Amino acid sequence: MAHLLLIDALNLIRRIYAVDCEQAGLTDEQIIKSCLHRVKNATRKLLKATQATHAIAVFDGDKSWRYHLYADYKANRKPMPATLKSNLEMVSQGFNDNGVKAYFPQQDEADDIIATLAHKSAQHNVQATIVSTDKGFLPMLDMNIQVYDYFKQQYINEEDVESKFTIAKDKLHDYWGLMGDKTNDIPGVKGIGKKTALEVLSQYGSVEEALQSATLKESVRKKLETDMDNFVLSKVLVALRTDIEMGFNLSQLRLT
């Protein structure tokens, strides 16, 4: 049975690189060599654990549609260390050495490409495993799409999502749209934090239903109505696209 392994390349590499940087006395060249070796080992372990038949490691392109839609997107995100940035192609060889295609798109974000590949695979009943610690993939969990945390060596299921966020996966977009996402500088609704967002969605199911209810607190109603544009914007920004034109098909990702 076909099984597609989707590796969020920078999510994996940057964490591995950060650990290597903590080792005292290593030169930049030694750090990069260690990073390459560990990426190669991680890929081999992932292929063995998932028994994947197809695989790809996806990097981020330059300035996706989100930057054009919202100028402050990821404005405060720490830039990639210069040493790693200038040696990314070398480190990506760790995927290639295991027969896994390393894909560098021109503009699209890795998350959207991975989401597109997972979505299209699932539609054809192909199992997809996404390797990432990025919470943005969690709304996609279903019988054909699973998310694996390489660093914790565990799959994340729907019960884990509810335990962590106190909310079902299908309400996560509304949840992040309300409270924003500081890691990506996504604004959310001004004055609404985690507690209020959970109250609104737990009691009413959605923002639309909340606004139609006569029992919604007037203070919350005012915040929602005043900042509805930011809610809509934030919800669009946190949702992953599943319609990216790829230029290649599943058969080209088959492992040999």
C-alpha cells in the first residue's frame, strides 16, 4: 500500500542545527557536517518507522502569498542563522542520500505544499505522514493524514489536540483567528485571548453563531464586531492551502 512521507525540512533542520550549535568548540564547518549527518540519520529513521513508499522533504520559498496579504506576517521571526542559510543545499543532501527528493519552491511556503500533497494523496486513499512540530497541520488530521513529531518520537492524534488546546481540531482555525498566533505575528481579534476564544467556541460553536445569539456578552460582541476584519484576515492566514500547483505527481516521489 502506498504511503507518502512529507518532511517539513526546515522545521527538522533548524532544530537539529540549534542542538549542534550548543556543542562547545565546533567550527562552522564542523557544525554543518554534524547537521548533515544528523539529518541523514533522521531521514533514515523516518523511512524505516513509516515504511514509506514515497517521500519528499519540502523547504520554504521566498515571500509567500501571506506576506503580500499581511505585511507584518512573521515580522518578528528570528532570521535563519547565516551559516545555515548559506549551507542549506549541502544539508539537504541528507535527504537526497536516502533517496528522498529535497524540494525548494520559488515562493510557496512548505506548509502549503505539504498540505496540498497530503490532501491530494488522502483523496486517493494514500496514507500521508507529515513530519513536523508545526501546529498548523493539526486541523488536517484524519484517517489518511497523520502528523509525527520526530523529536518526541510520537504521532499526534485528535485526543492530543483536544488535550493541548481544550478544543476539537475542526475549531482550531476559528480559535487562532480569534486569539491570533504570536509565533507568526498574526493579529487575531484585539482584546480576545485564549480564555474568551475558548468560551465563545465552546458555547456557540463558531463566531458566526456567537454573533447571532442574544446571550453573547455585549463586551465580547463589541470586540468581535469592531475587529471582524482582523478575525477574517487571521483565519485566512492560519489556514493552509491545499490547491498549490505542484508541477510533479506522486509517482515522481517513489522511493527506489
